[in-house]
Amino acid sequence: MMPFGATLTPTQARAAATAYGWSVLPHDNGGFFAQCGQWRMIVTFAEDGSFRHASMKEGHDGFEASLMESSVVGMLAMRGTAPERPVSSEEKTR
């Protein structure tokens, strides 16, 4: 979750989508369309770069939801395909 008062920027949102394995196509004002498997997301920003809206949809007729600014990166991570962080042998034995 983002700290109180923090703002998601277009650069941060696109970087997160790419890092979590989403295919990204540009949209107005730094926003984007993203797809990962059956999941699709649209993130839009106002002309001044402030977050405007995000929505996510599963398939053509599946689950659909509007997302709050603070949940965009979390949903990209949860539904993305990026590999998990490698775990060291030291961490495995804890």
C-alpha cells in the first residue's frame, strides 16, 4: 500500500506493469492499456499527471472492477507473471 499522501505517477505505474510481466500499450497522458494472460487493465491519468482511474477485467465476460490508486500496483503484482524473488539457502532454513 502506498504511504498516506503518496501519488502514483504514470512512470511508476508503467514500470510496475512491465516488471510484473504485463504487455503495455500507451494511452493518453501517460496512461496505458495492459494485458497479462486473461487479465486486462486500463490506467488513466489527468493532463497534470495525477491518477484519474483504473479498471481491471478478467476475460471478455468475467470479473470487472474499478481500482483505487493505492491498489493498482498490488493488482499488477497479484495477477502478473513475473518470477518470484529467489530465496537464498539461508532464508530457507529460518
